[in-house]
Amino acid sequence: MQVELDRRRPGQSRITTPRKESDTCKILSGVGQGSTLGTPIAVSVPNTDQRGNDYSEMALAYRPSHADATYDFKYGVRAVEGGGRSSARETIGRVAAGAVAKKLLKIQSATEVLAYVSRVHGVELPDDVVDHEKLTIEQIESNIVRCPDPVIAEEMIKAIDMVRLRGDSVGGVITCIARNVPRGLGSPVFDKLEAELAKGLMSLPATKGFEIGSGFSGSKMTGSEHNDEFYIDDSGNVRTRTNRSGGIQGGISNGETIVMRVAFKPTSTITTLQKTVTREGHETEFRARGRHDPCVVPRAVPMVEAMVALVLADQLLQHHAQCQLLRFDTNLPPANGEKGSENVTLEEAATRR
Amino acid sequence: MQVELDRRRPGQSRITTPRKESDTCKILSGVGQGSTLGTPIAVSVPNTDQRGNDYSEMALAYRPSHADATYDFKYGVRAVEGGGRSSARETIGRVAAGAVAKKLLKIQSATEVLAYVSRVHGVELPDDVVDHEKLTIEQIESNIVRCPDPVIAEEMIKAIDMVRLRGDSVGGVITCIARNVPRGLGSPVFDKLEAELAKGLMSLPATKGFEIGSGFSGSKMTGSEHNDEFYIDDSGNVRTRTNRSGGIQGGISNGETIVMRVAFKPTSTITTLQKTVTREGHETEFRARGRHDPCVVPRAVPMVEAMVALVLADQLLQHHAQCQLLRFDTNLPPANGEKGSENVTLEEAATRR
Amino acid sequence: MQVELDRRRPGQSRITTPRKESDTCKILSGVGQGSTLGTPIAVSVPNTDQRGNDYSEMALAYRPSHADATYDFKYGVRAVEGGGRSSARETIGRVAAGAVAKKLLKIQSATEVLAYVSRVHGVELPDDVVDHEKLTIEQIESNIVRCPDPVIAEEMIKAIDMVRLRGDSVGGVITCIARNVPRGLGSPVFDKLEAELAKGLMSLPATKGFEIGSGFSGSKMTGSEHNDEFYIDDSGNVRTRTNRSGGIQGGISNGETIVMRVAFKPTSTITTLQKTVTREGHETEFRARGRHDPCVVPRAVPMVEAMVALVLADQLLQHHAQCQLLRFDTNLPPANGEKGSENVTLEEAATRR
Amino acid sequence: MQVELDRRRPGQSRITTPRKESDTCKILSGVGQGSTLGTPIAVSVPNTDQRGNDYSEMALAYRPSHADATYDFKYGVRAVEGGGRSSARETIGRVAAGAVAKKLLKIQSATEVLAYVSRVHGVELPDDVVDHEKLTIEQIESNIVRCPDPVIAEEMIKAIDMVRLRGDSVGGVITCIARNVPRGLGSPVFDKLEAELAKGLMSLPATKGFEIGSGFSGSKMTGSEHNDEFYIDDSGNVRTRTNRSGGIQGGISNGETIVMRVAFKPTSTITTLQKTVTREGHETEFRARGRHDPCVVPRAVPMVEAMVALVLADQLLQHHAQCQLLRFDTNLPPANGEKGSENVTLEEAATRR
């Protein structure tokens, strides 16, 4: 959990906000003797480097493209310190929970979730030059922008440095893959796997777009170009030769690698002078003084992985409940760790009869 | 409701599937005396033109990029007639329910939801040449492809005709706007309004991508280019001069028009010969014979509107429950249509004390 | 399903309402080739013997202790035919769904759910004279009141006949047991198994009380009298010698038989002249003419079983999802009915490493 | 919030557990400037007087009628300190949240929730000797057992003292009323108001039964005795002369006082020697040494009130969302505290047209 939080932590490099937060997590409940206990896992990560006066001007005016105005519209309050409820600091909770989900996925089905920065402003790493089957976390973590191609990473860092020095910001794109996802996750209609992933990822701060598989470029193709043909691999499994579906067909995972892309807008908080209004309805000008990220995507990589892992773990549990029920075959109902219980799958049970 | 279903209906023009379904809806419950009754609204829309033998080959082989294989992976069954659970025929239910949601939104807050086709294959209608404040349903419905620009509509129809004649298909993009959305809909963290909209829209069949406001192009901008500055309009309301946020900031609607784009892949069912496998694990070839849409986007326009209307109606109810409670101010609790009850808002109640 | 519906059907004996409804069910979707298909199961059960004019006076006045007034208070409408949304006819859906849940429970864990009438007005069959381990459905169905003791059943029938002839009604109690419930169902805090069962049963029409195990009489005992001591049975399983807990401890099933009791009020619709008011606020008198049950409990027996089966089936799925995950142990994620997949429990997986 | 927690606190009198916990609450988030902020309210209440060694024997053996065995059956772990997840200490959270719900109900609709002890072992205060319309919190809090009748309270205290001195325990019953509940709360079918209340109350530790209105005694009545006749009161409101329904008809509140009763079993932890088994499957004997309540009902009074308040507050929000929508009547959607917005009810809006 701490490893993941360190990837999200402010102050980790020159291209992130200079705020210093150790983001040290303390587990308050739910874990003991090396495993979970069946109880909720509570984690505390206190703030240490919050400077209240950085936010003094925000109390007067709504920051453009921030949540100040809409939060006030909805709840009738202005909670300004650190961005209030809308601070991206809330993503700590997502990353911490994602660490647990990743572990569950790894143990259950050797599922791996990996994200990387595939665009910063005009600098792009096309998906098709990355080998998604061999991509490693080490490649991603080998540079501060979290792009697995070292040359393009360098260009991305330069692009961020350029806006950073003048107090501006840039947007970017994160590509996320999930390998070894069990077949059968997701539902055919409203709760399609891509719909759940889209919701999870579009709930991250600053996101503006989501793609699965071929994405928007798929809308420019013909069916004969786009369809993924099936074949039988050496192990006798049903596979697809191409993966424009992005690992999901009809809302259900097909066992191929799931590939997604998420667009992030440029950070709203910039030191450029901007026009805005006060809560009382007066027009005014505003220049931010807080210490903020010139580009959110390097720190958003673990957030994206966390949300995907959480969605997949949820879907794994649901799939088991609906489609992988064990059959209890003893006189007395079986209990964990107790003798006398024999578990057989429904299918095996059916063949016995 | 029937008007909306007619927009979705197969056989409505030469660029849709030639299957003839009247899709006549019959309301079984929930409505009477000109209004809803508080009970679930049940609607029946029977099939009339289903030809079972169109699907005979499908029973043998998994159709490429269709849900056949994944449905079988998950549930262990092949339900082939009409595509089974994964048939886009299920979207009838969405469109019918959306008609009710649209009416609620219109009465409650004069909210309007309009979608149109903004791309077919290589033919695009850029969002910025459409005046989203003045767009009308008549403009959209003025041609069979549902694109409000007549010249570009003609090109789109040609593009569809071209693939239609050779049994292939093309993808496309639908842009959807929601005007006059009340401020304050949505939640700050997990249930952001754009996350709910993304889930709703990515649950439609054949979708591959979702954008809100600036979308993926926003990731190529700087903060100083992207931010929406606030001003006070003539009525004294807080407004934004630009709308790159797409009507939502920090997960909550800000009263500006919500703008979304949804990418649809080309229809999977094509008459081209394709390689695939059978359920028993043998490689084979497959050529579809069913009557299918050469491009899904013209018929998907009412589906997109329906999902957006359903999400907004849900959020409207939630917002009312959390933030717009009335205060009951009588001795006896008030009842509908009964004398003696006086409703005041919490705010008014506070000033009285 | 039809067998269960026949147990609920009106007109099945002289002590139920004389309305004649065959209640023949037709399955519209979700089942084929002898099994469920992973799609929702839709069932249609049309009315045949509804006489609209039986309800003419109801349109004028609120029937005492019926839902007429409160439904109007909430929704502002009067939907009178057949009792509207509040008609006990809605329990058909519960009984139909319960038939599916019962089958699932039987296959999964040999769990059986049986209910019987244990009181009608002053005539009571004490729980402790019934051997809950040996009780059979045949004993329950051996008489029209559904009480497994033939002598007491006769007295109950007489008690119902007495009020039936004078147009009055009586209340009663149903006892329900669930045998062979797997250990571990339920949650420790808010979603305790007894809480879910209480909600399920108190959602049935006309219920006024719920007990689990010792119930209200347990509140008159001391801890030393009430506690269930543990022992190890011949198969080495942890069991309790007594079952005042009623099969649930700390919100979680312990493998002993679950025992519940549900109180039903006398049917509200009686032919006695009663004072009431009209919708317009005038006082008036009312005498029902509809054909109604003099006592609801004989027909409520299958409803009680259905709700208990539905709750247990839900909990079984949830328990599997949370605590009985299989581990996928192959290179490629496994699929239903496909070679190459080997399922091992987490525990087994742990011992291999 | 602290006032309510003090009513639940251990060590408050000689008839509760002698453990000393101040149960001082600290609000971590969600409240500021004298009101809620729209964010989750986090409350911390640390333990101070926990003696680990009180629980040493429990680690060896399952305590009879406690959750030790079932928790282990479900999750495969033994979390013993303080009872683990199943400790009634979790009810602090319910009481804290209930304090917020009570405030909301009071402001919104002047709804009051009051509970009192109506039975301890064989000592009973019949409901009909208490005037539920005039009952005050002062009467309830006037003695340590929380029974509004001073004479019977004295007998109850004696009954508790008797078992307390010999290390045994007794059960009891709590009656709870909710006055001035708005009409229309609850739903007609699955989510009946009494079903929600039953679930909320049966989720409290040690509960064995629930009654609404006439409860189990209602099952011994005839319809002509049980029905609540309607009349028009002096203010022109529809009322009932009797209240055997307990304030709810057809799952929906009717504006009369809601009356419930909850049965609590005797505390499981007693110092009597009892037979039990160890986790490893050996039979043994066990005598508790922890400091526990000889009777839970005095401290359970605020828990019962809290759960009822939480259910009613939830239902109030849902009712507003479904049936009390405001209509927005301006060009621009209205926002909190902003000029130009005019709220009218749907009904008013309808009459204007």
C-alpha cells in the first residue's frame, strides 16, 4: 500500500507539485496476522504540509474550472482549505484501496494492472509501439513522467518543464492495460465491464475522456477492418488474432488484454491572471498562489491503476457469486477450515448424478 | 414513448436494417388518468419479424466481435435467436424509459436532451460549427442519418450506402447535449455526473469511447487555454464565457450546456467471409446472413438521448433528496392534496426563527 | 413454480377467498434447454376473475386499515381495482421467484425451507411440539389450513369458519424453518442474517411481528437459561445442544436450523359496517363487498417460504463472493466448459506454495 | 451527539458494565461554521479502558451464544479483543449517526423518536398504560433503567441487580415511538416502512423479535376488533381513532404515532461455568471474566432510537425525491442562495398552466 501511495505522493519529482507530503499510511483496522480479518480496512493518511494562507484568495473568488462554484451551487457552502471535498487529495483513498484490490487480483487470477503516460500535451507515445504483453512496471517507473519509452519520456518532461516555469499547465493521456483478466467478468446490458471501467475512471479528477480498445479511432473503421477474428491457440483456448475490442466483447471480458485510454485536462490551478467572480456576484481577477502540479498525469498513473483494479476485483466477486458457485455436499453445512466438507463445482455435481 | 421508439425502430430508412418491426408499445401498468400512478410502468413491445433461420450458422460458430463467445464463457450457454440477451433489441427498454425521463426533466426544469450524428466513418461534422444553444429536434430529424447539417448529412448517407451495398459496415460518433440542466446535479467524488453519464453511455451496445466537454483534445491544451472564466450575466447569474468543461465542474453541473461525444464501432455483423471457431473448438469460416444495420449511429441517436435523460432524472431526484428538502410546518404531517400543510424551504424556515 | 403458485392461489379451499383465479404462470424469458440462461426470468400470471364493480364503494371511501389512504397520501392517486399496487396479488411474484431460489438452495446446499401455520386466532400449535428436524411438506399440505398437527388443524379451520360465516376475519402466526443452511451466511453488523430475514418477512402484506429463535419469550429468560452450549458431534462438527439462537449467532448462520415466527393481523376487508371517511374529507360508513380471505395465513405459507428462500439465496451468493473465491490457476483465464482450467480453493493454493 | 453517546456509554450506572469508557467523540470532517458541509461526517471515539487479558480464555474457546464461532466459520479468523467486529462497541457509530438523523427529522418535520424499557425479565410496563402522545425524554431518563414509570423502574432495577450479583444476565423489551412522522414515508411492496424499521432494529446486537402496532397480539384478534376506523379531526385532517396499525398502513406512514417493540435476549457473557468447544475441536468448559452488562436494554435505548431515526431520515429523503420534487421555473437553472430562482411545487405548476 505504501509503495502505491509513494507513486501518488506530491513532491516526488520536479514535475510534480512541490508540496511535501510523506503520505505515510497507518492501517487502523481490518488486517492482522498477515491477512485481512473480514472487517473493514481503515487507513489513516494525515496531512503534514498544508499552508492555509495559500488559499486566502480562493475564499473570495471562484477559481476558474475548479469545483469551487459548483460545490457552492450544490451545497451552499465554500470549503476552501486544500480544495475541500474536491481536492485530488481524496485519491489517496482510491490508491490505498487499489493496493488491496491488486493483491486480490494477483492471487486469484494472476491479473496485472499497469498504466503509463501515453501523451503530454503534443508529445505522444502511440499505443501500438508498446508491447502490451511484455510491458513491465520497471519500464514505467524508470523515469519521472512514467512513460515506458525513455526518449519520448524525455520530451514529455521537457514539455512539462516548459509550462511549469511560466506557471501554466498541460493535459495528457494515460493508457492502462489489464493482463490475464479472467473470462466472463461483466454483464450483458447495463453493467457492461467497459461501462463500469468508464465510470471508475471518469470519476477521477480532471478526466475528460475514456476509450476502450479501438476507441474513437474505431469509429473511422469498417466492420471488415475492425472485427477480431477467433482462432484456437496451442493450448486449445479460444483467442482473437487482433484486439480492437480491447479485451471486452458484449460487456464481458474475453480473456485478451484489456486496453483503455483516459484523457486528463490541464490542471486548472495556474498562476496566470484570470477573470472570475466572487461568491457575492462581483466580477474580479484571480491569480493562484498554491503549489500545484503542472501536469497531473505522472501522479495519476497509480490512480488509474487503482480504479481499474477496484472495478475488476468487484466484478470478479460478482462473477463468482453468479456463475461459479461451489456445491456443498455434506450432511452438515461446511465451514472454513473444518473437516468433513467437500466442495464440488455444480458441473461436477451434475455429472455425478 | 411511441415517437421515441419510432426513431429507434428497424426498417425506418434504407440505411438501417431492412427488418420490419413496428415496435408498437403497450403500457401494461403504472399509468392512468393521464399521469403516473406511483407504480412501476411496465411496457410490452413484441417482436413481429424475427426469422429464426437467419441465425442457423451462428449456432455453430462464434460471430467475430459479437457477444456470442463471451456470453458462452460467462454463462455456459448459447442463446442465439436474435442475438439473445446481447441483442441491441434490449435498447427498446432504454428508449421507452428515456421517454418518461425526458418528460420529467422537461416539466421539472425545462431540461432538453438532444443528440445527433457528428461522424460516419471519415465524414465529420465538427461540434463547433453547430450552435448548441439553438439546435432543434427538427434539424436533427430532417434527414435519415440524423445529422443537423444537410450537406454533411448527404455525405454521411453516401458513406453508409457504399458499405451497405457490399455488405460491410462503418462506425460513427454521436454528439449529445443537455440544455437547461439544473445546477448542482452530481456528486464530488465517486459519483461524479460525468462518471454516471459515461457509465450510462458506455453501457450502450457497440460503444468504444466517451468524451465530456473538451474530451481528448483537451489533453492537448494548456491550462490557460482550457480554463473557463466566470462572469456575471445580465440576470445576475454566475456563468462561464467558454464551456470546455462541458457543463460539469468537479463532478457537479454548473448550469451550462452539457456536451458529450460517444464513439460507436462499425457493426460486427457483416457479410464478408471471416475466420472464427465453433463452440467445440474447431476453426471454421463464417459469413453472416442476418439483416443488420450498415451503421448503428442513426438509430443510436434516441438511445443516447434516453440514457442521458435517465441519468439526469436520477441525479435530479438525488439532488432534491439531499439538498432541496422541504420543511413540513404543521402540527400534523402534511399529505398530498390536503389542506393545512404549508411547505417552506429550509432556508426560509431558518430566517423565520 | 406452478406447484408453489397453486399453494398461494385464491379459491383453493372453503377457508380462502372464493375468487377463482387459476394463476397459471407463463415463463416469458430466461429459461431454456432445461436450465436458466443467465438472463432475467420474466413470468406472466394474468388475472381472470376480477370483478370491477366489487370495488365501486372503495372509490368513494378509504377502507379502514387498508392501504387506500396512505397510498393516496403518498402519491396523490386512488388506484382501486383489486387493491391497486397494494393488492396482495403482488405476492405472486414473490412466490414465483421463491420457487427458483428454493431450487438453487436445494442443489447448492440441500437447504430446505418449510413454513406452517402455528396459530389462528386463539388456537395455537406450540413450536416445541413440532419436530423441526423431521417435519415434511406432506404433513403441512395434509390439510387446508397448512398446520402439521391434524387435530389442531381442525380447530383452526373451525375458528376460521366461524368468522367466515359472519363476514369477519382472524389473524394468525406462521412458523418457518430453514434446514441445512450453510454456515457463514450473513454479515456481522448492519446486514445481519436475521435483519435481512426480518425485512423480507415484514415486507409481506398484513405482517405485524417477527421473531427469530427464542423471540419475545427469550426476553424473559436469564443468560444461563438462554445460552446454547457447544459440543462436537460424531462427525467432528461444532454444534449447539439447544437452539435458542434460532440458527443465527452474531448475524451469521451457525448451521443449526433457522427458526422464525411471523405474526399476521386479521384481514382488513370485512363485511361489518365500519366508520370511515371519503377522499374529499367527509365522514361516512363502509361495508366491503369484495370476496376476501377470512384468514390470510393458509395462503401466506408459500409467501413466507418464498421470502426466506430469496433472502438465503442472496446471502449464499454474497457469501461465496466474499469468502469462497476460487483461484484460477492457468495461463489463460478459465472459461466455462473449456479445457485447461483448474479451479483450486484459496486455501489449497496457499498450501501448495 | 455527545449527549446521545453518554446515554449509551458503559459505566454509567451500577446496572451497566463497570468498564469505564468516556466515549468522547471527536468530529474529524463534514461539519463547520455550525452546519454540515455536504461531505461525509467522520467521527472518532477511541477506546480507553480495554483490558486485553480479560479475553485470554476466549482465544481458546468459543463463547456460547456469542459470535465467536460463526465469525470463525465465515471468515476463518478469530479476532478476540473486545469481541472483535461483533462487539456491541460498534453501536457507537449508530448512536452518533442517529444524533444527526434526529436533528434532521426535528428540523424537517418536528419528528421525535423516543424509546424506553418496557420489560426486564418478568417485570413489564404494558404499552397501554403509557400515554405515547405526552411521553417525554425526561420521564425516560429519570431513572437508570430508562423506564418512564418510576415504580416499575424500581422493580426492573431490582431484577437486574439480582442476576448481576450472581454473574448472570436477563433479557428485556424496548418500546419505541416516533411522533409527528410525515405521511407518505415508505413504499408499497418490498421496502415497506415497517420492513425497513424491522431490518434496522433486528440489526442491533442481541435482538430476537420485532413488533409494529398490535404485533403478535394482533394475530389473536378479529378484523372487526383490529381495524382502525378513520375520522376527520378538528383541523380537517384524516385520522384514525385507534392505532393498532402502529402508524403504518400498507407499508406507508399514515401520520399517526409509529409504535414498535424490540425483544433483546439476555447478555451471552455470564460468569456461570458453561460447556463449549475450542477452535481445534475439543470440548471444554468456559467461565467469562470480562466486565459485561447484566442486562442490555438500559444502554440499548439510545441505539433503538438511533436506528429508527436513521431509517426515518432515509425514508424522508426518498419520499422527497420521489413525491415532493420542486419545479425550477427560471431561464437558468437555480442555485443555492442565488437570486432569480423561484421554486414551486409540481401541483402549483400544474394549476398555472
